[in-house]
Amino acid sequence: MASLSKIFAATVTYPYQVVRSRLQNQHTIAQYNGALDIIRKTLRYEGIKGFYKGLVPSVLRVTPACALTFVVYENVVHFLMPLS
């Protein structure tokens, strides 16, 4: 369930990550006039798919890390908590 929730969260928030990274890298790649300009140009030149470029590699990188975090957390809690 943790992996599925992470995949859902990454898919929903990924367009924001694309806009943020393009805003941060605007001096080396392209010139933008703010976040709304990035959104307009991305929609115009790349379509809706432009907001999801790189989603699959990101999910493949983040999902196992999230699952591992929950496994470690559950094992530590089980080890440290006294049996009731």
C-alpha cells in the first residue's frame, strides 16, 4: 500500500516538480518569465506529456526507497516495543 500511495503522490505532484526544475534551470536551458510562462510554453510546445517527462525513472527510483523505509520502520518498532 505504501508503494501504491507513493506512486499516486508522485504522479499527482510531478507537474509541479517539472515547473520547479525548469524555473531553477532557466538560465542554462531557456529563458522563462515565471512559473505561468513555463506552464504556457510547456503546454504549447510539448502538450500535457511535457509535464510528465521523467516520471517513470523517478517512480522507479523513489518507490523502492519508500518501501524500504516502511520495512525498516516497522521492524524497528517491532523490535523496540515490548510485547503486550
